[in-house]
Amino acid sequence: KQARQLENELDLKLVSFSKLCTSSSSARDGRRDSSDTTPLLNGSSQDRMFETMAVEIEQLLGKLTGINDKMAEYTNSAGVPSLNAALMHTLQRHRDILQDYTHEFHKTKANFLAIRERENLLGSVRKDIESYKSGSGVNNRRTELFLKEHEHLRNSDRLIEETISIAMATKENMTSQRGMLKSIQSKMNTLANRFPAVNSLIQRINLRKRRDSLILGSIIGICTILLLLYAFH
């Protein structure tokens, strides 16, 4: 009878405890959507009610655990062999109920504590954001100007580095081309020094071509003059 009475009382307490946590979560969501200014659970009446109900439920669970222990001692005592199986079944049922209530209590309590911890964390973050926003506007403006100036300097450094890289590449290209021209010139000089007879033969051929051209031009001119004289005579 004591076990059933405690179980009924625990059932009512757990229902109220669950409703408290659910209403706190809903109220927190509504408060966050409407005005995101102060934490809901810190120092609130729900917080105090949660602590009070948690202590009461823990006390009831302790009492119910003690009753179950006494029933276990009774079933193990001598003088009740014929009723031992029925009593063990009843004891097991009460133990299962105690286990279910304990699990439900710890789960609800953990959910509530998680909600409160998250709300405290969000409140702390909101305070930090508000303190940052409410800081000196001059300092924020200076910081923004410093960041912009720093970005401009970085861009200038990048452009200078690119220009220097292009100049170095151009210098290397020109040095390479100068080396190639010197190599070609040296090869040409080597060929000219190595084959002087060929050079002189080429010069003679050029002179003979010029002489032949002059002779042919003279002949063509004389013939033209003779033809004109014959035509007008």
C-alpha cells in the first residue's frame, strides 16, 4: 500500500514536472522570437519551481526505493515459501515502476538543464554582442579605416611584386637573346675566318655578274639606237 501510494504521488509529480519543463521551453522560444533581450530561466520563478519539484521527486524516489528494499527483505525471509513466487512478481513490478519513474525523472531533468544551459549561453553571447555594438563608434570607425588602409597597402605590395616579377622576366629574356646573338655572331665570324676562299669566290662571282649586266645593258642600248636610226632614216 505504501509503495502504491508513493507511486501515485510520484506519477502526479512527474506529470507536473514534465509540464513545467515543456512550458518553460515554449515560453523560452516565444521570448526569443519576440524580444531577444534577457535570459528566460536565470532567476525566474520556473527555475525555483524546478529546483523545489526536483528535490521533492528525489525524496519520493528515495522513499520508494526504501519500500522496495523492505519488500525484498520480506520476500527473502523465512515463513512465506508458498507466497514467494507471487510476492516476487509483485516486487518485480514495483521495481520496474521505480526504474521507469527514475528514468523519466532524470530524462526530464536533463532536458530542463540543457535548456537552461543553452539559454545562459545565448544570454552571454547576446551580452557580448550588445557590449560590442554599444562600444565607441569612433573606435569602430577607426578600426574599419585601419582595415581598409591595410587592404590598400596589401594591394599595393602585390602590384609592386607583380611589376618587379615582370621586369625580372624581361631582363632575363633580353639577357638570353643577347647571348644567342653573340653566339650567332661568333659562329659567323668563325665561318668567315675558316673559309676565306669561299668568301673571295663569292665576291668574284658578284663582280662578274655586275660586269655581265653592264655589258648586256650596253649591247641592248646600242641595238636600240641602231633600230631607231634605221627606222627614221
